[in-house]
Amino acid sequence: MQNEPVPDAPDAGALQEAEAAPPAASATLPAEADPLLKAETEAREHYDAWLRAKAETDNVRKRAQAEIAAAHKFAVENFSAELLAVKDSLEAALAAENATVDGMRSGAELTLKQLNSAFEKFNLAEIDPLGAKFDPRRHQAIGTVDSEAEPNTVVRVLQKGYLLHDRVIRPALVTVARPKGVEN
């Protein structure tokens, strides 16, 4: 009786196959249930979203640079258009065959009004400091003179200065009253 096989006992090979095979339940789990696959999928999605956001940011930056370049390039376009009318008036005056002095003078006055209107429209203002205190930020003194005016007062304007939106683009050339008792 010792050599008789045991009924219904599995053989050794069948036991090894059963141990090596994964449980049947894990073969039917969806990929989302695997934490590593889920994390990799999310990482790919986040990386893709980051790449898209980076590309959009680069596009916005490039568009802004192009707009700034165009704004610099054409910043004086409207001002230039206003000056064309002034140029046309001057050319018409020079082309006149039988112009009189009075006609030329009135034409020059009208042209000056056109120019002043263009300046005003674009916030280009004159600095005409006659009688004002000398201001080195707005005036350039080219000399001092004896005068009855208060010292450091502008007594003569040789060339008007100009401001563009309150920024000096050309200082006024002036002579200033010298303090009494000071030699030049």
C-alpha cells in the first residue's frame, strides 16, 4: 500500500503552473486601476498642456514684439500726414507766378496757422520764456546781459524751445539778466 498513488492529488507540474499564473482578477483590471499607468498618463497630459501653454506664451510675446516694432516704425505717421498739408501750402506759395508781397505774407500766415494746429494736435508746445525766471531744464543760456530786469530773468529769446507732452525736445536759447555788480 505504500506505492499506491493518492487519488485526486494534483501532480507537481500542475502546482508550478498554478503558482506562476497571475490571479484571474488582475488580468481583467482596466489600465486606469494601475497607479503607475495612471500617473504616466497624467504626466503626459500635463507635459502636453505645458508645451501648449509655452507655445502660446511664445506666440503672444512675438505678437507683442511685432506690434511694438510697428508702433515705433509708424509712430509719426499721423503727425507726418498733418505736415503734408503745410508742405503743400508752402509749395503752392512758391509756385505762384504773380505773387505779391501781401499775398505771400497772408499765405505764410495761413501756413503758420496750419503748422501751429498740427503742433497743438500732437501736444508739441512752444517754450517762449521772455520775462520768466531762467530754468536750466527748459532754457539754454548763451549769455548774460546788463538789464533793469531782476537777475536770472530771461531778457531775450533767440530761439524758441519746444516741449512734446511736457518733455523738452529743444530748450529755448536765451540771454539772461546779469546780477548787478557782476562782470561778464
